[in-house]
Amino acid sequence: MTTLSATPMFAAGALQFAFEKATIEGKLTILTLFVLSLFSWTIIITKFRQLHLARKWARRFFAAYGSTRDPLDIKRRGEVFVGAPAYQLYIRGADELDYHLKQNPVLINGQRRISPASFEAVKVALEEAAAAEALSLEKGMIVLSTAVAGGPFIGLLGTVWGVMETFAGIARASSASLTAMAPGVAGALIATVTGLLVAIPAMFAYNFMVTTIRAITQELDGFATRYATQIDHIYVDNRDLEDKIAGAIKRMEKMENSSALVA
């Protein structure tokens, strides 16, 4: 028990001793790493929460979407799935589709449809929404990648600088004893330790988050394709040219008959 309880105290004492013996440059390096660590942990906590909510609400949204055949049912029912990236894509596409159904409709047997040109506008809206959601998921990841790649090198810089100062001091004092070298070396090495403490958690978090974001993005692309296909099947005027011409002739005949009756 004595040995176990003494170990943390010894470690804490060693870190305190090393920090006290660090040079001004070493302490500035440690302060820089501390600030980087604060940013890193802020991103880790924020992104973990964002990704957790995204997965949670995505499951609910896909369950609701899978229970309906009409792409506009969820919008018409007023259901909201705020944290789901796929829902943001869905609502953007539904709004665009609803706009064209109202402003640029194609009437087929009394039912509203949209033209292929309008459908292209809907697909562009879906692509823009997918890109925006991907950027939102990746926002802040640059901080973690910087912590992973830059943390150890910043710490190494502080260590090399500290060792250089130590050897310069030994040369000036003309004393090369272990007692003279140990404090300076310890003060220099704490910068590398700090850099590793910043980089290691950021590395694990970054790898996990990148994998999760990639999975969500692929899921989003798959849903966009499925959603566009359903819109195409249900709401797009895909008749042959002959059918369209025949329909236009029938509408003209109806208009002429109506004009004749009025006259």
C-alpha cells in the first residue's frame, strides 16, 4: 500500500520539479501546448455530443421515413428530427419539391407533377444539402489533426531548446557532473511529455470521429440517392414525348370547348 500511494506522489513531485527547472522557453512551450489542449478537448467533447445526437436522431428519422411511401409525408405530418443530418437533407429537398409543385406544376389526370428540369433543381438542392451537412460534421476536426501532428513536435522543440540551454550552462560552469545536468534535462523533457499528453487523446478521438463521420457521410449519400429516386418515381413527369404531345392536345381541346361554351 505504501508503494502504491507513493507512486502518484512521486510522479506529481517529479513533474513539479521538472516544471520548476524548465527554462523560460520551455515554460512558454508548455503554455502553448496547454492552450492547444484546451481547444482540443473542447472539440472532442463537442464533436462527441454532436455525433452521438446525429446517430440517435438518424435512427429515428430513417425509421419514420421507411414507414412511408410518399417522400413528402414526413413534411406534411410536421415531424422534426433536428439532430439528424439526413433529415436536414430531406427537408431541403422536400421544400424545393414543394415549391416546384406549387409554382411550376405539370398536371397529369388532375394530379400535380414536376418537369424533369424542375427535378434537376431538386437534385442540386439535395447535393448542396449533403455537402453542407458533411462540412458541418467535419467542422473543428482540423484542431484535432493539428494537436495530433503538431503536439509532439512542439514538445520536442521545447525539449531540444532546454537541452541546448543545459549544455550551454554546463560549458560555462565547466562542470559536467550528473548533479549539474539532471535538473536542466528534467526541465527540458517535461515539454515532450506535455506534447505527448496533448497528442495521444487527440489521436484516439480523431481516429474514432473520422471513422464515424465517414460512415454518416456514406449513409447520407445513400439516402440522397434513394430519396431522389423516390421523388423521380412519384412526382416527376416521365411520360414519353408522344404522351406529352397527346396531353397537350387534349388540354387545348378542352380550352377550345370551354371557350365555345362561353361564347
